[in-house]
Amino acid sequence: MQAEKKPITPAARRHVADQVKQATTFLDWLADRDHTLATCGQTGIDAWHAKHNEYARTTIRSFQLWCSASKLTRPFQLPPVQISQATPMSQTERLKLIGRLLTDPTLPLRARVAGGIVPLYAQPLSRVVRLTLDDITRAQHQTLLRLGEPPSPVPEPLAELLFRWINSRDNMNNAANHACRWLFPGRRAGQPLHPDVLAALLNDIGIPTTAGRTAAIRQHVLEMPAPVVAEALSYHRITTAKLASEAGGTSSRYAW
């Protein structure tokens, strides 16, 4: 097993957890329709894909392919993977975006904090919504955000905005949410905000999250060794090495 060969990274653990969650959701979806894997075929697969977003479809793909290969389902084919690339964002545009999020008081506080994490730390919204208060610490007058290892320093004014948000988080009126540890609580008790809800909020104020995240990770691998970026931001090392090579950096040759 992989864990016996090398340590499992936070990114890998999170990816597996998301796959298990989506597989469970898929099985529950079948059960709600009085179906099982044995009775699921092309019609069921098509219906599920039509009702779920790209993130869910991509995350569950391996599980569905395994079910097909193991003949746990009736024969079916999955839709081809749609590979979309965001319009490239320059470093100047990225810094301008960060500046707007950190200094514009007319923007919602939740959007400023969540949106700031994306272009600063190259985090997808699916990870941002799963941050907890335990991922934020103060050490020697410095605020740290644990995205991987080691935790990343949080610059001002984002650190100040972060603690303002913690003290005024939305969706905390529900009695079951009073002790909630999610940084971005959802409306459902005990659950974080759904990534699609956060995406809609940021989209409404013109924040290009995918382009901002892509620009951020490319800039990070130009400035630091790719393996260091991978560990600190919970990316796979192969991903950061490839990005470093594409961006023209030399860190892909850094000794692992």
C-alpha cells in the first residue's frame, strides 16, 4: 500500500475522503430511487451525472469505473472528461485582485476572507470550505493557517479580516451550530458551507476563483521548490513539479 512506501500527504487524505463521501452520496441516491448497484445501468448513470456538478462527477469517476470493471453494475459508459482551462491571469492582475479583496470595505466580509485565501494560497473552494478554527493559530504575534505542513503565515490585513470573520460568522444562530468549528459554517447544522454556495457568492462580486488559484500556484512554484509548495499547500508533488516545469521554473529539479 502507498502508506507503507511513503507518508500520506494531507492532500491525498482529503482526496480519498472526498471520493468516499461522493461514493456514499451516490449509493444513497440510488437507494432513494429503490435501486442498487446491481440494477444501475446507463440510464441511472446518465441521470446522476445530469443532476450533479462537475466536482461531484469528477470525484466519483474512479468509483464508478471500478464498479463497472468489477461488474457490480449493468454495463454503462461514462461521459468523457471535460478539461477546461481558465483564462490565464498575470501576476499583476492577481495582485490587483488580492488588493481589492483585502481593502474594499463594500465587499461582504465572508467573500473577502474566502476570496483572499484562493489567490494567496492557491486553494480550491472545496478545501476552503473545510477549513476549521483549529487550522488557525497565533504564534509569536504571527497568524498561521494550516493548509499543509508547515502552516502558512497570514499577512495583514488578511489576518485582521480573518479574526473579524471568526467573531461574526454567518449561520451561527442555529442552536446546534453554537459550537461549530467550521470557518465557513453552512445552513445545515454541523455542516460547512457548500462550495457551490461560496462559488456563487464570489462570482456575484466578480472574483475569478479558478483563474486566481491557477495564477497563485504557478507563482508559488516559480518562487519556491515545487516539493515545498506541495507540502505547504496540500498539492500533489507531481502536480507542482509539472506546473514548475510549465512555468519555466527550475525548482522541479529540486531534490525530493
